[in-house]
Amino acid sequence: MIRFSAVVACMLSCLAGSQIWAKKPKAGNFKVEETTDPSGWEVLDGEKLVAGYIDDSSGRPIVYPVIGPSGQSMTRHFPMVTSMPFEERDHPHHRSLWFAHGDVNGIDFWAVGEATGTIVQRTGSAKVNESSFIKSGAAVLTTENDWLSPDGERVLSDVRRIAFFVDEGRRVIDFDILLVATDGDVNFGDTKEGIFGVRVAGSLKVEANQGGKIVNAEGETNADAWGKRSPWVDYSGPVYIEGQPSQVAGITIHDCPSSFGYPARWHVRDYGLFAANPFGVHEFDGGSKRRGIVLRQGKTMRLNYRVVLHDGAFDAEVTEADSKKFANDPRPQLAGALSAE
């Protein structure tokens, strides 16, 4: 076991110094190491940090940091680390990459605080494997989690599988999740606050006025992409490292046709929030608040997302090809995933 906080501090120090941009990864040589401060794992490609997984960051698991193919930090550091260039200290519940929702049986799991719900990891495993569509191997984290009310009562559970791999020089994160109504019916409320979220790096956001841009599959950009249904959205722009020239890079999130609510609406903002939301309607489309989506006792709901971290400007042709590939790639089994390992 190692101290993850020391690894992050070292990484940030290097990024702020005279490091040159790293070469793009050609194939994955992944390994996963357990961490203790905070509890979780770090994912490495050889000796290079790819991502960290923290199992409890103010009441929910998060993926932090998220490192792009040239070694750049692709997500915001705040509130885990403060005083970074171009970063605003707003929305402290926006933590790098996470999964939560703002109305689950009337409980807010999106925000953080004493009156909000928490998502607690119960079991987890980490391994490196290959699959029919990840030829170079992948680092795979599989966890089981309980969603608890402020009173500690379980509302539902989930099984999530997070796979890290390399595809044509890009780093890719597959996030597959199975929601399970373990303790009665579950209502996922009609709110914009959810559900698969990323907070992009400070220099990447549109409001930084450094050249950041949002675009969806329909060609809608920036504020016009907010709340629209789309199979994918890209958020690209300069990634800034102190003392060095910025380099254009981006994050594309793909929804999968096998996901509930496909294609998702997108709670994507000029200030850097980037979230796929299959449940919110009225705040995006107008009109009165809807009843929400009810998952009946004992039933399950599947959601599958792919995050592509790319160097260079957004490429619509490549992204469309990626979308078709993701739609055809087999999704891993999640029911009983841990007990099967």
C-alpha cells in the first residue's frame, strides 16, 4: 500500500514545473496499486499515473486525478487541491469525475452536506485483464456501493465497473453501472442535477476565455448544447500548465444505446460542469416537473458511458467513429460481477 496523497502532490509539482509534454501512450501496460491516504487505488501505465480512485470523497466515490495522454490533468483539482490556475472555488460537490443524482426518493445525493445522502463503497476489487475489444489490456475496478439516506437507511445499491485502457493514443475510461432497487421502489426525480459528472480542468472551460468549446453530435455548441439529447458531447480547449505553453486537448463522453434514457440530456455548462443526465426533463425542456423514473423493488437499471481523453482539437469524424464502436462493443456483465471474480 502507498500514500496516494503523496503521489498526487508529486504529480502536481511536476506539472507546475519544467516537465515537457509526455509522449502519447501507444499501448497499455497497466497496473493497479492500493492506496491508503485516502483509501482507494491508483491506476498506472508503466510508472505513469493515469488516474486515482478515492472511495470516499465527502460521501461518494470519485475518480481523481484524471490524466490525459500527454500527462496533463484533465479535470478540476478543487476542492481536493486549492489555488490552481483558472480554477474557481464553486460547487465543491463537483469532484473530478463522479456518479450521483440530486433527487432519489426525495434525497439529494448530488450535493454534499449533513442533509444529503451518501454513497458508501462496501466491497471492491482491482485487476488487469483483456477483453474482446480491449486488446492491449485494461485496468479494471469493480465495486459494490450502497446509497444511504441522511439517517443511514439504504435506499438502493449499485455495482460499477470502471475500466481504463488505451485506444489509438487516447486514454479511455469505460464507466458501466448497474442500479439495483434493493429496498423498495426507487424514484429518480426530474432534476438537472445528475448523474454522470465531470468537472473539466480550469483552463478548458469556455468561461476561461482561452478557447474552450463544447460541441455535441448535432453540432450545437457551448450554451446551445445545454439540456439537449445527444449520443455524445465533446469539451475541448487548451490545458494549461504553469510555466509552459498550453496544449489543446479534450474530453468526449459517449452515451451507449444500451443505457437507460439513451440518448441522455446533457447538463454541460460554460463554467466547466459536464454531465450526462437520463432523468432530468423539465429544467431542460420547460414545462412542469415530471413524476420522475421509478425503478421497482428488485429491478435493475443499466447505464454505460465512455470517456475519451484526447490530445489535439476535436475531430467530428473520429468522434462519430468512436460512437459507433462504443455502440457495438459488448458491455461487461455486472450482476454478480464481484462474486464471479
